[in-house]
Amino acid sequence: MVTRAPAAALFGRQREREVLDRVLEGAREGRGGVLAVYGEPGVGKTALLEYSIEAGRNFRISRTSGVEGEMELAFAALQQLCSPSFDLLEHLPQPQREAVEVALGLSAGRPPNPFLVGLAVLNLLSEAAEEQPLLCLVDDAQWLDSGSARVLAFVARRLLAERIAMVFAAREPLEALDGFAELQVEPLGHRDARALLDSVLPARLDERVLEQIVAETRGNPLALLELPRGLTPAQLAGGFGLPGALPLSARIEQSFERRLARLPRDARRLLLLAAAEPVGDPAVLWRAGELLGIPESAVDIVESDGLLVLGPPVAFRHPLVRSAVYAAVEPNERREIHRALAEATDPKLDPDRRAWHRAQAAAGPDEDVAVELERSATRAQARGGVAAVAAFLERAAALTPEPTHRARRLLAAAAAKRDAGDLEAALGLLGRIEAGTLDELGEARIDLLRAQIASEQRRGDDAGRLFLAAASRLERLDPELTRETYLEALGGAMASDAQVVGGPATVAAAARAGPPAAVPPRTVDVLLDAFAIRLTDGFAAAAPALAQALEHLLTLDISGDGADRWLSLSGLRDSNIVAEEIWDDEAMYLLAARQVQAARDAGALGHLQFALSFLARNHMLAGELTAAALLIDEARVIAEATGNPPLVSAPMILAAWRGQESEASELIEASFEEAARQGWTSNNYARCVLYNGLGRHDAALEAACEAMQPDPIGYGTLLVPELAEAASRAGDRARLETACEWLSERTGAISSGWLTGIDARVRALLSESDVADAHYCDSIAHLSRTRVRLELARTHLLYGEWLRRERRRIDAREHLRTAFEAFTSMGAEAFARRAERELLATGEHARKRTIDTLGDLTPQEAQISRLAAQGHSNKEIAAQLYISPSTVEYHLHKVFRKFGVKSRTQLAHRLS
């Protein structure tokens, strides 16, 4: 927090003020406004924030600032920004209110969904802007805690139709603010710098000295205002009496330090208390001051000097004042200050900040403080602050005197870093564990965590080696964890995320030779046995075990203590593989949707990224390509926020289904080398879909044959229909018969409408006349009762193509028209063009595409339209899509204009 900057600091800032004026004007008109202001320390960012307050006199103000010492405290900055609007929390829907109250420490509860917290803050600020526009100011954004940064970026991206302006100030561009309007604040030009300097000098100086000062300050306004203070004319003439080689921010801080040196000791200690207590709570400051024996007279001294305003809240003139004060004292004095602040902080109201102060006060290892920090980590976990969990545990480890306990806490901190998606930091913490401090079980757990991280970083060779090393070590120590590790290794090998010599069969054989399942068997045990049997004895032998595994997964509670296993990449992958092997489309969707929700509830962004990918692929099979695109975009944002590699498979497959040849080919080519090295099946699957849609069946057949060697567990469900269609059109009857045999083995072992529908379609491709006709009809009947609407549309297409070749044009038109309309509404453009060409060959022109179809709307307009047509209110739509009701209303107005309708009833009729 800062007080008002001198008006002189706005010298030469006309352009910058005009930019701020435009942002405020947009908010006044209900168009929202976001601006990221960047520049070096002292260049005038804070003065511009203060100008925005003056320019927005009719605005309600909420402000916060990042504090370097609080970067690991979950939602610290967000709490400060939202506190003026806490009286409006009662206006939020209950799930949103509960989520934000838990996140901000206002109540206890389960870890909140981070996106629900973001939506709650968006709607809270929107409520605050109802009566008058709202201006949100965020200073020193480079020091925001990660939870606050994510939520504020989430809110900023959704101010499309709000009377809210958000202005961020930071020293350097921030990834979280990519895409927003930016204002780079440059140093003052020579003339403005001279004018500003003249305004603060007490006496006229020699021209050469003035030029030297302007040159050395490099046009930095704060330097021009502060560096001359407290210096004699002789020192000024000598270049401030400071080493010129120091960075400018350090020289400004040294200027503040000179001013501090002139103050009495009690005044300096009061300033240090304020610097070490970044919340700006006067009550805590006074209690700590009393403990240190600081007299009330110190207050008048620091306020008269202009460095501090003792609010509420307590506010420094500039962030550099805080850092200068904190850096100007010896470590033992800082520890004394933190000790007093810890004692002055209520352990019931703010136990975590008290623990943090105690940690900063510790001169060396202190087990009591380490234990208190562990408790803070537990509370942070309950609020969904995974990054804070890691920070508390890391600091606890640093204060732990006993080497084994220290290593255990470092291992727990590394696991928390991995859950937060910060994989490199997790590896760094593992590297700090001293060799020999953990027992063999602990060392095996390190291998296991390294393997999991390698798998998520797509380092397949390392992942396979580390998984097997961990499993081998664990066999004598922990049979249950051994089987869990084998399952992760096996799942990784099947999905080509972990490379093992001999492939998945080698891992399956090792698992079957390892420890037996627990009694009664856990879900992990049932899954491992099912996969191992499938790989060693084939599908028919494994079908009962796979069905049992799917039943376990569907009844599993993934919200409890075992959530981590099922939210991990391996847990997501294993669930998906089982459902695909059993051809259970409903279970596939249910499991994927449940895992997305569980990852949201746990605040596990790293896991959420992968869960969104699996759910997106389910939406693709259902023909809901717009919904899939939104999930993939959300996963992309998470990847950017966490610094992890972006998803590859889902965007590539989506582009293939959409028939976007250029984009899909680019993605396929970009991942080709890695796909070949890692053995990824998804690359070839995307090629199959793309080339079959484009009618390039020889290329599709080549990709399908390549992917089916060896038998890809799980993916065969998706690949065999592609292979069969490509083989039929390419005239390769032998491969078409092989596909039919592959399906027959499964229809003899399991019952599935999806499987039966595909089997009937492949048999139709092999048959003629009435037999083929009957198989096509059977395929349509079975697939009509499933979620896989893309496959249903493809059966209509293949049936229509066959009917046209049989010269049954009228019958062909019916199915080709159905296929064309289905593909068009889905956005599967290549398949739609294929159906259109066939329709033209029957003598019928395809219906001209109009705005009647959702595919002509933006992805967000399409989702909002669909939900509105289903009868959902604006608030319900906003909650589901993580936007505000105002934004829903804005998009609906645009949709109404595009469709030429005036009501939701008319919209629903048009969409139907």
C-alpha cells in the first residue's frame, strides 16, 4: 500500500494519463477495462495508479499490492482487494460464497474449486460495481501470491460487459497478464527530467552539476525526487556521494536509508515493524510496538518525515521505502521484530501469519516452529492453496534440526509442488534431500515421485526406468505401494508415456510375479490384475477382470484421502483405458467429468490440465466439438499459468475432427518426431481421422496400420473403426477382415451398444445387398442409443454412400442429408463436405448453411445459446461457464441479433 505520490511525479505523463482515462471510460460505459502498467522501480507506476483514483472520482476503489514476503501465502493479496466488498458476499450463490470464504480464511470447509473462487470474486466485484463503477488497483503485481495472481487474471479476462476497471502495475511483463493492453512507462525525457529536478532542489546548482544529476538518474522520477534529499551541495556536485555503478533502484533505496539514518532508533524500529507486517493492520502494529517498548512519540516522527501513513491501513509512500527499511537493519534485529509480530498476532484469528513470523524470527533450527508450519500447511491444503502447502513445508524443512525429519518434510514439499504443477521446483526440492537421510522406503518414494514428474514432463525414458527402480525397491518394503507403482508403470507403458525395454508386456510380467493383491482387493489391485491379464493372456481372458475394474472405478470415492492417486495422470489414464477397453461410453464420460470436478475441488491445477484433456476427448466422440474446444483452451491457460508443457494430443485430435487440414497437419508434424520416439498412438489416430474425413483413405490406412502395431490397449476402440473404413475405401479386404475378427473377439466377451454398432458397420462394409443393408440398419439402431454421435453420423454417411452406389438415390439422400446436417452442426467440416459431395451426386443440393447452426457462432456464444435454449437462467449459465451474468447477457444480445430473434423461446425454436 502507498500514500499519494507527489504531483511532480506525473511530469511529462500526458500520454500515460490519456491511456488510463480511456480504460476508465470503458468501465463507465460497461465495457470493462484492463491495463497492465510496466516499468522500472521509481519510474512512476504508483503515481499513475494514484492519478487513476483522482481521474475516477465517481469510482468505488479496491486496491491491493503484492508483497515479496507473502508470495507463498495463499490468496493474501486477494483478501486485501476483496475486503471492502465483504458485506456483499451474501448476494453470491451459496457454492460461490462458500468457496471464496474458505479460500480467504473467513470460514472452514473443503478445499475450494479454484475456478469457483475466481467466479465468486468476479461476481463479488460485479455486485460492488452495480451502484457505481469499480476501480481495482494492483501494485507490485510481480509479488502477488500464485493463488491471487491466478484468480485476478481469471477475473480480468472476463470483464467483457462489466463496469469494472483493473489496473496492474509491475516491474516487468507478467505471463499471467499476456494479451491485455499494456502501458510501458519509460523514463522522463531530458526536458521533463530537468523540470522535475528544478522543482525539488532547494537552491540553484551549477549547470554542469544539473546535467550530471539528470544523466545519472536516467530520467527516473523517484530518483530525481529522492536522491538529492539529505545531500550537501558538495555531495551533489560530486555525484550524490554514491557509487555510480550501483543499480538505480539500489541507489534510490540508499537515498531512503540516508533518511532513515537521521531518525531516532524508536522511529526506525516502528518503520521496521510496518515493513515486516505487510497487511497494514494498525492493531497488530501497536501491540508489537508495545512489546518492543516503542513510545507513541515515534508515530509523529515517522509521519512528519513523509515515509509512512499510519492508517488504517498502514501505508508506505512507495514500495521501495518498505524494501529499504527492511534491508537497512541487521538480521538479528529483523528476527526481533518478527518475534514481536508473532507474539502480537492472534493465534486463533491468523495462525498462519503468526507461524510465518515465528519462522522468520528463528535464528536456527527450531522443531516447535517447524511443527507449527506443518499445521499451517494442513490448513492451506484445506483452503486449496497447494502452493502455500509447499512453501510452509519447505520452510518447515529448513528449520528442522533432525536430518531424517527434514528430508521427510522436503519430500512432502516436493509432492505438493508437483500437485501445484511446479514440476521443476519439485525436482529442486528433491535434490536438496541429503543422501542417506531417508530409509530405503523413503528413497523408493523419491524414485516414485521422480518417475511421476518425468511422466508428466513427457520424459518417457526416465519415467520407465524410475518406475521400475521404485517398484523393485518397494517389493520387500511395502507390497501395496509396490502394486500401485507397477500400475503407474504399466499405465505409462501402455500410453507410451513411460518407455520400458520389452514394452508393456515386460511390466505386466513383473507385476504378476510381484506381491499378490490385498484381501479384499483394492481398486488398484483389480486394475493391475486386469491390465496384466490383458497384456499376457489377451482380451477374452481379461474381459471379466476389466468389467470388475470398471465397476470399482465407478463406485470409488475420489474425494477422500486416496484422491491423489486417482487425480494423477496415471489415475486419469487408467480409468480411461478401462472404459475404452469395455466400450462403455457412458462410463468414459462419467469418469472424466468426475475427475475434472475432483481436480477443481482439490485445487490441483497440474492434474486438472490432464483431466480436461480426457473430458474434451469424450465431448469430441459425442460430437460436441465446441465444448471440447473450450475445455482444451482452459487446459492451455493452466499450462501457461503453471509453466508446464501444453497438451499435444487433444488439440491435434480436435483439429482433425474439425477437418482443419492446415492446423491439424501442423500439429501432427510438430509432434511427429516425439510421437515416433515415444510411440504415441494419438498422433496416428489424428492422422486417421483427418485423412478419412478428407477422403485420403490410403494415408488413413497407413496411419491406422502403424498405430495398431503392437495392439494399443484402449486406443484400439478408436482406431479399428478408422482402419476398417480406410481399408474398405482403399480396397484392402484382408485388413478389413482382420478388423472384423478383432471386433468379433470383443463382441463374444462383452455387451456394448457402441461395440455392437461398430461391429455391425464393419460387417456391412464386408457385405453386399440385403445383408449389408441389414447391418447398416443395425449399426444405426445401436449407435442411436449411445453418446458417440460422431460414429452414428459416420454410419449414416457410409450407408448413404453405399446406397448411392446401389443406385437407391432417394434412400441415399435421407441418410446423406442426416449425416451432412449432423456433421455441420458439430463443426466436423471435412466429413460434412464429404456428405455434401455425395448428396450432390444424388442430384440434391445440400441446404445452404445459415446462422441457424451453432457452428457459425463463437465457441462461447454457442455454449451460452445452447444453455439458454435449455431454459437455464443467466446466473446458472454464468456459474457453469465461469463468467459473470453481465457477460452472459452481453453474448445473448449478440446471438439474438445474429439469429434475428427476440426471446429465449424463439432462440430455442431456431436452434431446434
